[in-house]
Amino acid sequence: MNNHRGYLLGTAAVCALVAGATSASAGGFALREQSTSSQGASFAGNAASPDISAMFWNPAAAANKNGTNSESSYSLIVPRGELNVTSASHPTNATLNGAINSASFGNTSGDIGSLALLGASYFSYQFVNYDPNLFLAIAMNSPFGLKTDLDRNYDTYKGSVVGRETKLLTMSLNPTLAYRLSDSLSVGVGAQLQYGKGRFSFATGLPSGQDSRFDGTGLAVGATAGLMWKPAAGTTIGLGWRSQLSQDLDGAYINTPGAAPGANAALPPGLRTVNASTTIELPNIVTLSLRQQVTSNTRVLGTVEWSQWSRLKELRVVSTGESVGAASGVLIPNSTGSATIGAVPGTVIGVLPAQWSDGWFFALGGEYDVNKQLTVRAGGAYEVSPIDAPRKRLIGIPDNDRIWASAGATYKWSETLSFDIAYTHLFVKDSQFDRESLSGFRVQGTVDASTDIVSVSMKTKW
């Protein structure tokens, strides 16, 4: 018992640490790698899985296992993405147009992907002595995240004027209550308590210019609900909902033009800052899954998921307070194509249009019990990206439609301990981007991307 308790506390702590390095691997910037066993089938059947990790998509899964149980998974995400600029121009400033197209700046970004380790932990408890149909559970996840960075081509790549580094970390605590209404039907509800931390930076003026960037942190609150129904022997249907979130980020916008050196000791000389905020509108997500037994040792799995990414219309950064070393005013383009920032609260510092569409995910897979200890699984999926046009594609989120191909296995070590492993390759459709910088550059180009994911997990019954 003490060893199990130490395991749970340890994995929760590790989860909190490793969730900081995230890289989007699902539509938009969602992170789907919340269960190793489900990943092995490309998340086919994920909301109808017998594992407690299914509670990420369906909180009724908290009632899946009797007694006290824990599960932790860890996923290594290896993304690859390269951007190639085909056109960069400033339609109103011939000098800047010539400068960006000089031999000083190149067209290729190099690999902007960042290696990431993602953790997810779950714990469920059955109130055996009070009401054995009542379950309390808690999960710790990183539901959304991304990190792209130009790295080596930081100040020589033309696309720097619309994006250098994009980073989003979320950490969500999901307390859940589930109840077995009968042997065939369970329901669950929960809360989402989410912390977010984000950064977006781009070159000031020309690609060789210093950073202009927004940094912010904040909280968001949402809900989850779901049901698990077994209408016949060997058939399980799961339906789950994760509510929309308005992820507030409060922080600062920092740039270089018009700076007052030494005006703020917390900033390097030459930088200035203005308090600022933005809100990222995150989607409602509805997941419907089927788990159907075909023979005594074979099951077919399926999932359809809808994500309301159409909520994300834009990213709008607004001044909320005093600017260091600047007089009150508004956003004013200057002769170098960069900008000065006013301190008047409510001043719009910058807007990144998105106008995304809704996303869809379709998965089909299967499981086969080799023997009592070993189960193998495989699956594939097609994901319809919410980014369906070049002007909707933020250069730091080069997402597009993708095909998932996965395989995995579960090994039952004992009656109280089992292990999972899974591997996935994502084939991301080539795409185009067409963005405008705050200083007036229009940058167009192509994206070539793919991702590999390896995941392991351990499940323990106390």
C-alpha cells in the first residue's frame, strides 16, 4: 500500500514537471496523447475504453474499475516541420520590400519542431463503505499545447516578421464524480481547472530586428460530462463532452522601438514593456466511441469527435496598463516598419486573425488478446484540421489534415499491475500559409510536417 501511494504521488509530480514541454499533435493545438492504451488504436474507442484514462474524454469512465486505481502515461512527441517562403513583400514601402528580398535573408526556416515529453495521471476511488456505485476521481493533464521555434535561423529567415517563437503550456486539474446507475449505465461530471502560459514573438521590422513579443499567464474554468452505456453483452458506447474554455493570458507586450534605456531595471537596456492581455477561445469537444466484441478475444473500436474550433476568431492583444518609458498614445507604424505602443488601457496592440473552422476526428481500430497476459491493438484515423485555408494558418501553428497510424500493446504483469506501450506516426498533409505582419509585410509559403509519438504507461490497482 505504501509503495503504491508513493508511486501515485511521484507520477503526479513528474506529470506536473514534464507537461511544460508540449507540442501540438492534434487538430489546432490540442494534445490527444492522454492515454497510452487508446493511442495504440489511434484513439479509436477512447471514450468507451475500460481504462480510467478514458475519463479525459468521458468522465463516466471514472466508474470503470472497482476499488482504488491509478494510471500514468508518458508520451515522447517528435515533431518535424519546415516552412518555405515563396513570397515576401511590403506593398506600401519599396525600401522595406527590397530589404526583405535581399541576399541577407533566406526562404527556409529549418526544422521548427521541438521535442516534447507529455505526462498524464489519473486516480479513482470507490466509496465501498458508503455507496459502492459512487466514485471520486482526479486527473492531471495538459489538454492544449505547442512549441515552435526558428532556433538556428532566428534572424535570417524571412518568415521571422510573422513569427519566431510560439509557445503555449496548459495544465489542467480535473476532479470528477461518477455514478453507476445500473450494471449497464454509468454517468459522470467533472470540472476543468486550467492554468495557461503563452508566448508569441516575431521580428521587429525586418527579419534581423529584435524581438517583439507577448508573454502571459492565466486561468480558465470549464466542465466535463459523459455516460458509459452497455446496451448488450460485448457492446460499450461512450459519449463525453469537454466544455469550451476562455483561456485568459495576462502579462506584458515587450518591444524595442522608442525605448527608454534603464527605465525598468527588470528589462534589458533598450527594451520597454506595456501591461497587456489576450484571451484564447478553446473549443467544446464532443467524443462518441464504440467498443464491440466480435469474438471472445477480438474487439472492434471506433470514435467520432467534434471540436468547436470555430470559436477561435482571432488573437487580440490589448494594453491594460502603463508603458515603461513611453507617453500615452496608440499603435503608430513608424518609418522603419516597426511600431510604438501606447500606454492607454484598452489600446489594441495587435491582432492575429484566425477564423478557424470546426475540427473532426474519425478513428477505427481493433484489439486482440494473444493470451491472458498480452493484448495487442492497432488503428488508424483521419483528422480534419480546423485550419482549412492559407490565411487561417498561423505560422507558429502550421496545422493541416492528417492521417494517424498506430500500434500498441498491454502486458498484464499481475492482477494489480499492467503496462502499456504505443507508437504513432502522423502523416500531415502539405499546406500553404499567407500571413501579414503588424508592420505590413505579406508573407506566403508552404509547410512540410510530420510527427512520431512513443508512449508508455503503468496501471495499478491498490
